[in-house]
Amino acid sequence: MLTTASDLGKEASRLQNQDTTISSKSEIAVTLKNCSLSFGDVQVLNNVSLDIYKNEFVSILGPSGCGKSTLLRLMLDLLQPNAGGEIIYPSKDLSLGMVFQKPVLMPWLTAIQNIALPLTIGEKKFTKKEAKEKAEGALRLVGLQDFMNHFPHQLSGGMQQRIAIARALAADPTVLLMDEPFGALDEFTREKLNFELLRLWESPETSLSTVVMVTHSIQESVLMSNRVIMMSPRPAGVDDIIPVPLPSPREVGMEELPAFHQTVKELRKRVKHL
Amino acid sequence: MKTKITDALYPVGFAIGFLIIWELAVRLLDIPIYLLPSPTDIVAVIDSSLWSHMLVTLLEALTGFVFANILGLITAIIFVHSKPIEKGVFPLAIALKTTPLVALAPLLVVWMGTGYSSKVVASMLICFFPILVNSVKGLKAIEHEAWELFSTYKGTKAEIFWKLRLPTSLPYVFSALKISTSLAIVGAIVGEFVGANKGLGYVVLVSSYHMDTPVMFSAIIASALCGLVLFWGISQLERKIIFWQRTDDL
Ligand SMILES: Nc1ncnc2c1ncn2[C@@H]1O[C@H](COP(=O)(O)OP(=O)(O)OP(=O)(O)O)[C@@H](O)[C@H]1O
Ligand SMILES: [Mg+2]
């Protein structure tokens, strides 16, 4: 191969992934290049460059209002970066899933119909029966199978958010973007769903390979992710990326490990200095 | 359930009390019948012809109501899908709204005669605006994140319309429907005032010429009843269709 160090920048990066020392883990799922974004005069994102790999769980931490949700919207193609910015998903069989900060359920649909909604719109059409089966499976994952035919107004806020998570999972995403998905949940449900999400992500049976999760909780970010991305205040850029030296698969009780405390402390320090 | 029944008893109780006081006042103070007939005087003049007049008015109003609302909803759908049309036509619709129906009604009779159609059109004209304004508002009232959800999963324009916009607009549509139930009756009666030989408006007009106040009262009460029936019907429908929203008014 003619690849030299200076070529690493552009097109070569995709070819580069396949050779030599790099393990399957470092195959790129999504690349953000020099992404800036302004709403009118207000600059929200400032030159964000980021590689996120397959089989990786990444958390994004940052002060409120710095542009975390905006960054996810960029990755979903709901917003376009300013000129010069670029977002690349190299994979051919890409399927994006999204959990918003709010549940965003249709009040006129039952729990199961809400979950089946993404399966019945757009290109990825399933038959009614298939969609229902998939939706039932996703409902079981979040433990709400008994509330299949309830409407959103009959469910608590936490249950609604679980429906929203199930809706994202039902569509078999390969890359799942989550915006504070557990923010509205109580501690018990939160911990349970943390590990359930990890199991789903680890499981070879699901198509899910990459998770990008925005969170306000330092503990949660350390417990769940391989890397934690710290964003600076607006205009936000990537302040630092901190790897989490915890063994995988993650288990209950790892919060007791010294490595956990160390990483949490490290992150706390950075939050302060921001 | 129990509270609902007792809730209904309150207005009924007060109405009966009011009627009794009315009856007593008229009799004790000897008020002449052409000024204020007593409730029993009014009941005495009610016969089958009142019912047939009421049906005529109700039918005119209902036809106008249905056509106006279908037309208004379709216009609103066109508006939200085409900015130029909305910009061009909305001011005209507002101009139409500010023209008093009473001023237009004679023209309608000149054009369409004294029959059924002039009243239907009068009713349509007055019902059209509420549904148009509310539907435009409702169809635009979708949550931004809901739109993003549909976009993320590559929902088509048609899917966004049927599965998101239209259901979101329903509460707005129904509040317009409820407003226009009473307006529809007003439209029909104004049409009847100008030129008709049946309907409650006609009865009111003729009885006023003859100073036949009890008949006039019976027609006025019947017209109020028409509005109430329509309003109640729409409210029931609303409760069934928009089950996810609690509507507290009536
Ligand atoms: N559509 C928009 N138009 C104008 N400004 C916007 C828009 N969306 C977001 N902003 C601004 O961009 C900034 C970042 O918003 P964003 O929602 O991404 O923050 P965030 O990091 O997700 O905050 P939080 O942690 O509170 O959810 C905010 O200052 C906000 O006011
Ligand atoms: Mg946010």
C-alpha cells in the first residue's frame, strides 16, 4: 500500500481502517469533520471533529445549553453543519435510531402502536404483523408488556420514556443516538435500563453496534461507556476525550472499583475547570 | 357518574325555579300577553307546525355547517402546503369574515331565491371562518420533535400529514366545530328573515308583524334548542374522537 502518514486525512482513512494493527473495534461508525453550527448570530458548535467507532459506547458530557442536543441533530441530518463541516457514515447498512430528550409519543396511539410507528413509515416498511411482533419484543425489553394497549396519558413519565426507548430499539438501529434517555427516570429503573441497554448493545443478536449517549450524570457516563466526550461551554467544541479503563462487559458493582472512582474524579476535575 | 347526574340537576333546578317565578310574576302583575307571555301561554301555542319549522331551520343550518366545515378544512390543508396560496387567499377570507352576514343575506336571496339554498349558503358563510382559522392553526401545531421523529425515520409528506398533522389538528378542529354550531343556526335564521316561507326565522318575523308574542317566544326557544342539540352532538363526538384530551367545557 502506498498510504503515507500525510494521506491519513481524507479518503484514505476508510481504507486505512482495514489494515495492520487496527482491530475490528476501530472500524469507524461515524466521523464528524470540522463541524460548526450557528443559529443566526449565535454560534453553538465550534469546529467539532470526532471519530466514533463500531462496537463502541460513547457518552457526551457538557454544561447545559452547550449544544449536545444540537450535535445529535447534526448526526441525524436534521440540521446541516456550516460550510466546511462534514458528517460521514462509512457503513452501507446504516440504520439510525434516536431517543429524544422528551418521549415524543403520539397521544392517539397506544404504547404498542407508538413503538410500531417507525416500522410503518418511510422506506423500511414491515407488514403490520411483523411490525407488531417487533414492537412486542421491544416492549418486553423495557418491561412494559402489560401496558401494551395503554395510551400515553395513562402512563407515568418514566414509562413514557421507556416506550420511547423501545420505539428506537424496535427499528433495529445499528447506530443509536440518545439524548439524556434516562434523565426522567427514578434510580431503580434507571440502573435497570442502564444494564439492559448495555446487554442489548453487547448482544450479537441485535444489530446495534454503536451507541452515542448524551447524559448529565458523570457516574452513568463512566459506568456505561468506553469513552467520555467532554464538551466545552458554548460555542462548544470537544474539550477532551477520556477513555474509561473498566473491563467489559460492565457488571453491577463496578461502581466500587478504583478505576471507576478514578475516572469519575478525573471527569469532575474537568467539569470544574470548564 | 353520580356527580355528573347531580351536576345536571343544578341547571334543571334553577330553570324550573326561574319558570315558576316567571309564571307567577306574569299572573300576579297582570302583564299583557303581547309584552310577556307566561310559560303556560307559550306551551299552549306549541303545535306540530313548530316542529316542522324547526326541522327546516335545523336542516338548513346542518347542511351549511357540514359543507362549510369540509370546505374550510380542505382550504386549510391547501394553505399549510402552499405558502403563496395562504398569503394570497387568507386576507380575502378575512375580508369576507368582516363583511356582516346581515348585509349579504339580501343579496343571497336575490341570487338564489327564497328557498333552501340561500339559507344554506348564509349558514356556510358564517361557519367557514372559524374552521379555516382553527384548522390552519391546528395543522401547524405539531411538536418540533415529533416532526424530527418522522424525518429521522424518513416519513413521507403524506405520512406526516395523515399520521401526525391531521391527528394533531383534531382538538383545534373540534373547538371550531363547537363555535360554529350556534353560528350555523344564526346564518339560517338571518337567511329566513330576508325571504322565506318556512323555518323559525320566518315564524319569528311573521309573529312579530301580528304581535303574536307567545308564538314568537316558542320560535325563539326552538331556535335555542336547535343550537343546543347541534352543540351536544358535536361534544359527544369530540369526547369519542379526542379521547386523549380532557375537555372540561360542557
Ligand atoms: N432551533 C434553534 N434556534 C435557535 N437557537 C437554538 C435552537 N436550538 C438550540 N438553540 C440554542 O443552541 C444552544 C444549544 O442548545 P442544545 O439544545 O443543543 O443544548 P444542550 O447541550 O442539549 O442543553 P441541555 O443539556 O440543557 O439539553 C442553546 O443556547 C439554544 O438556545
Ligand atoms: Mg439537550
